[in-house]
Amino acid sequence: ATVLFVYCLFVGAAGTADSISRERREGTLGLLFLTNLNSAEIVAGKVFSHGLALMYSLLAVFPILALPVLIGGITFGQFWRTVLALVGGLFFAIAAGFTASSVCVRQFPAIALATGLALAWSLGLMGAAEVLRKSGLPISTTNYVAGFSPLHTLLAANESVRMLRQSQYWFSLAAVLGLSWTWLALAAWRTGRSWRDRPKP
């Protein structure tokens, strides 16, 4: 599950980082606005076209993750919470990729920004929560800060971690999904504002 989580962050961010920036770089983004589509519908269409291919590769591994349920290593609830955490992590990385793609024009800066944003947000919030915990803040406050990290969602899905409860898992999952939708809304707003930009010679 940890290896799949890292895979979701890298592939989800890098696979969608050049979706909008390529249209801007080639000067074809304005052609999409000649139709009846708005910026939100364009971004939604690109999310489904790029996200479904990434989701299929993730779904292919879920039966292997279910083998410990039959053997008796983990519970059925832990398996499904891990599956939802991985799907939320992939959606989070896709949203980070579209956010970077709406800001950047060139391919390499967009991929670097997307992967850096996904990794820095996932690991940075966990590190910040640990620093706050060592500074003397209550555990409830530090868990609230870490709840916006998709890595915290994956860790909270494990029943063997006694410091984390199921209520924190559902809060973290909702926070990560809400943050992902916010980033997609920001990407749609940025796309609607920047489609008139002409490519630099």
C-alpha cells in the first residue's frame, strides 16, 4: 500500500501536469472555448480522460491487496479504508497536476511543480504536525493539521496504529478530497483567465 501510494503521487501528478499547458503551448486552448464548453467543463473532461487511465492501473492491483483479507492478516474494513485512501491519494495527485498545468506553460516545469507540490504537501504536513506535537501542542490540533495530508489518510486506515482513530481517518479523507476539489476549481479558474495568452516565440 505504501509503494502504491508513492506510485499514485508520482504518476498522478506527472501524468496530468502537461494536460492544459500543452494546449496553451501549442495555442489550441482557445479553440476549445469556441464551443459551448466553459473552463470548468474543459477541466472536467480532461480529468476524466487522463484520470480514468490512471485509475484503471490502480484498480488492477486491488485484488492483490485483498489477498491478506482471505489469509487473515488484515480485516475487511481495513482493506476498504486503504483502497479509499489510495484512490483519494491518486485524485489528490491528479488535482496537483492540473493545478501546475494551469500555471505553467512548458512541460518540464509543470511536471516538476506538480510532483513537488504533491510530495511537499503530503510529507510536509506530516513533518509540520510532528514538529507541532514535539513543541507541546495537543494531539487533536496536530492531527487536524496532518489530516489534510493524503499520507495521514493512508496511515489512519491501519487499525494497528493506536494513536489514530477511524473518526480521524474519515476527517482526513474528506479534507484531502475537499482540498483536491479546491485545486481543480483553481485550475478551472486559471484556465478561463489564461486561454487568451499567446505562446511565446
